[in-house]
Amino acid sequence: MENVKYNCFSDEELLSLVKNGDLGAFDEIYKRCSPLLIKIAAKKLQSRETAEDIVQDLFVGLFLKSKELEITVSLKAYLYRAVEFKMKNVVRARIVREEYKKTIFFSQGCKNDFATNIEFNDCRKKIHHSLKSLPEKCRKVFELSRNEDYSYKDISENLGISVSTVEKHISKALKVLRKEVLDAA
């Protein structure tokens, strides 16, 4: 559609055009919504780069799923909720990484405590055994996230899967680890 003034369309009209493959309408949605979403995410995450990555991922997903996407609220409300969800995942991943690092740091500081070392080694063996019991793809995703410190986006690109699939694998791995390690304790 040449010479179309997309800025005259409502969000709902633009979304309808996007569903029909109109890239100009998609660009207009991005121009309208991304600056505020990035600003909100950057403020909460204290990282403009991470905020831009999150919003970029969100819009890539929106574009890829545009034909089957059914939005029951306003487009802006949908995008805001989606960014909040992605931010929570980033924060959750940061917390898990920090807890993991604290555990490693703590374990390094306890080298002289024989009983603690035995408990730590037992726990490490349980974790290792639990990881081996995971499906291969799930285990690979988890190891890239925790051992290699890859972001969900990096894992997604590396393995050729969606970020939401990465999130599901991580969630599954954590659930299995929690259950097996806590049951054995």
C-alpha cells in the first residue's frame, strides 16, 4: 500500500492490516509503541540494552504470530502485559543466577568444614543426576543458561527455538530439580 498514512489509523485498524501482511502497518505500531515500552522496561530493569532486547523480541513474536493472534484488550495493554511478562522472566533468571553464584561462593568458603563439604557434594551429585534425567534439549537449554550464562535470546538463536520454548525448558528443568533435590533431602 503506497502513500498510505498509517499514522491516521487506530491501533486496532493497524493490527488488522498487520494480520493481512501489511509491513507498513507493523512499522507504525512499532514506532508508536516501542519507545514507551523500552522506557518502562529500562526503568524497571535498569538496563536500556536489556529493555531494547525484550521489546525487540516482543515485536518479532508479534510479527511472526500476527496472522493467528487474537487480542481481546487494546493493543497497547496487550503489549504492556507482554513486556511485563518478559521483564519478570529476566528478573527471575537474574535471581536464579545470583542465587547460584552465592551457592558457589558459599561452597568455596566452606572448604574447611568437612560435614558441609559432604552435604554440598551430595547435593551436587543429586543435581547432576537430576540433570541427566532431563530430556536432552531441556538439559542443553538449562546448561547453556546456568553454566554458560547465555541469555534466553542467545539460547533461542543458538538452538533455533523460540524464546518462549527456552522459558518452558528452563521452567521444566527447575521444577524437576526442585522436586528431586528436595525429595531426596
